[in-house]
Amino acid sequence: MNKTILFFCLCFVFNKSSAQTNSLIYKKLHTSKLPGITGPVLTGNYPVFENRETRKGRMINLNIIVIPALHRDPALTPIFYFEGGPGVAATNSASFYADSSNKYCLYHDIVLVDIRGTGKSNPLNCPSLQIKHSLEEQFGDMYPAEAVKECYDSLSKKADLKQYTTTNVVKDLEEVRQWLGYGKINIYGLSYGTRVALVYMKMFPSSVESCILWSPIPTYGKMPLYHARFAQNSLEKIFTDCSNDSVCHNNFPNLAKEFNSLMQQSEKTGFRIFNPGSSQQLSFSWNTFQTKLRSLMYSPNGIRQIPYIIHQAYIGDLKPFISLYPQARDTSNFIAEGLYLCITCSEDVPFISNKEVDPLTKGTFMGTYRIDQQRSACAQWARGNIPNNFFDATVSKIPTLIFSGGFDPITPTSLAKEIASHLSNSVLIVIPQMSHTFDGLSHPECFDNICLDFINDPFHTRSIPGCIKEMKPENYRVKE
């Protein structure tokens, strides 16, 4: 994610009619000096029942950081930022949001809450899944059965895994809003954070003043049912884009054919390499290759590497692909894999029917692999309860700005349009060269200006801003 762009955008989220001065946060939270942050911020914890229905038993102390507005009279409507994943902690971004040198955040409190299961809010991290000590371990399946079981058994000692659902997350956040003394809030959600935002708008509409959804995913997204089809669509767009780019086409004139040939051969034989720096031979499957390739599609920076990596693999040079992997990997401080499984094993995977799988995966480079992996993991995982109306679309008049990327392999524009169709005061902005995020695009200030225009006059029907055409990626990679 481009944090600078996100920060500018967040700081513009306000409504002059809803100015509020809130001194309660200084009574509920305490001033702290955090590593990597120049100035003081407000920190604290708010306890919620893990089981919100019985309101008995284990408590979760939700970790909260508030970066208070520099000018508090009046302080404008606060911004609650909801992170993606699911499993990424919102407070990971505190050092960025606390940069007081940015003039656009003079009047807004920014509220970061580690939702249950993330950060310091009883995190559901899985070392068995998230810490890979070698390349060989990284080349393995996404959800090895023994590692999933080890994770589940370990986490079950500290959490009732049925209680970690989006609905409970939203109820927690609403309690935090009330406890901190805020009236209406502005919501900003990215990826899974948009699901949280949409549920929040549905459950507590009177608490929300406006909302920004970046690469949105609804409650009925059935992750990962559509991953293969959406990623295939993005890959074909990359092939087309490369053929229309003179430099890319001249270097990789047969890209699609090379990819298909590589796929057909490696599905049978896999890949073999020598471990860099040793004489040890390692092997990995097509699923390892396609999973990493798909991860590159999340940003324009990654997309611009894909033709080169495909071509080099086709001619037998796997070094560019292997360079994408560190010798060891530890994501346990970034994302809580246990929460990801809690959410998807309750809200998504159980509702994928067999008859849906084949037409949505047939002819794709991913096939059924991702669905098979998550189904296998969820077979060992607890399943939380969700409300009967959970899958109903969020219907709202709350002013909402939606961003969608033309190359997004997981939340494409077709999905954003469907979400927008139920939000009568929504504005959908499609950035053609953006993917799930827009790291690597030029003229990021265009994004900021769109945010500002929307917030200043959210009910105004507007055409697509011309500056979007200036948001362009770097050149395709063609050599080492």
C-alpha cells in the first residue's frame, strides 16, 4: 500500500457541518511515546467480552491508538481506519499517521483499533503457518494439515475461535466509538476492511457520516471462490497490455503461449532448482509458482515484473522467480493467520457449493488449488455463527466513495459496481492501471484530489477526473 497517498486521503475525510470537540479521549486514553513516532499519541485498551452473546468469560483488551488532531477547536469528524487481511493490525500504521508535518491532518483524530484477533488484541498468530525457516518450507502448500492442526490446537487454549467474526468485530468497534465519546465517524476501509465498513454501515448507520471503500469485498464474496476466475481475468489483461506496449511486446512477443506451455509442462513435472548458495536441489510445484505469480498481481509494481518472470521461467531461468523469496520468512508480526481462518471458515468457505467451483475455476491457471487448500484448513477449524441477514447487501444513503482498480485480481471493478448499485449516494472511481493497491503509479496526488472533491461535496454527480489518465505504471521489466 502507498502509505503517503492513503494518509493524504484519510486526512481529507471530514464534513464541516459535523465539527466536534472531544476531550473525552484525553480522559480515557493516556499520552504515550511509541518507537518510531516523533510526537506523543494517545494509547489505551478497551475491554470487550470475547463472547458477546453471553457476555461472560474471557475478555479481550482491544488495543487502541488515537492520533489527536493538532487543532481541536473545533476538531472535525474522526477517521476510523479499518485494515485488510483479514488479520492485519490497524496500529501497524501508527507511525505513518502520527506524522504531524502533514498539513492535511490538522483537524482530524485518526483512530486505529486492533480488531479482535490482531495486533495486541489477543492476536491469533500461527507460527506453524507463518514462520518459514527455509526456501523448501516456503515452497510447500499454503495450508499443510499438520501446521493447521498445530495452529488450531495452540490458539484454542487462548481463544474461543467461534467468536472471531466480522459481526463481533463491528460491535466491538461501535462500543469503542461510544466509549471514546465520538458522535458520527468517517470510515475508511481497505480490502477486508471494506467488509467491516459495509457491515458497520448496515448495523449502525446513524454512527457513520461518510465512507471510503478501497478495493471493496462484500459479505457475500465467498473467499476464495472467485479468486481463480478474477486472477485469470487479470492475467489476460496483462497479456493484452504487454502486447500493446512496444517495449514489452518486443521483448516478449509470445508471452501468452509461453505461459501456457510453461503451465502445461510444470503441472506434470514441477520445477527443480539448486538452492542458491548450496548444492542442494529443491523442487516445487506449479501451484507454488502460480500462487507467487498471483501475489505479484496485487500492485502495479508487481504486475510490471510478471512478463519477465514468465519468460525467464519458460527458457529455464528460475532465478528471477526465486529472487522473490527471502531465505526465511516470518509474517507473524504482520498478519494473524488464525483470524484469517476464523473469518473465512465462518463467513465464506462453508457457503461455497461444489456446483459453483468447476465453472469458476475451469480453464484458469489457479484451478481449484486455493479452494481445496482453504476447504482442507476449514475442515479442521471452528465455525462461528453469523446473523441470518449477514449476506444481504448493504443498502444505504450514506455518502460513499469507492475506488476500484482495472487490474485487481481479487476485488475487480465488476464487484465494486455491484456493491455501488446498493449505495444510492455512492461514487465509483475506476483507476484503470491500479490493481488491488496502486503502489508504483505516477501522479498519486490525483487520488488525494478525488478524495477532497468527494468530501467537500459528496452529493454532487461528477465525471471521471481527467487526472486518472496520468496515473501510469513504470515500464515493464525486461532485464535483470
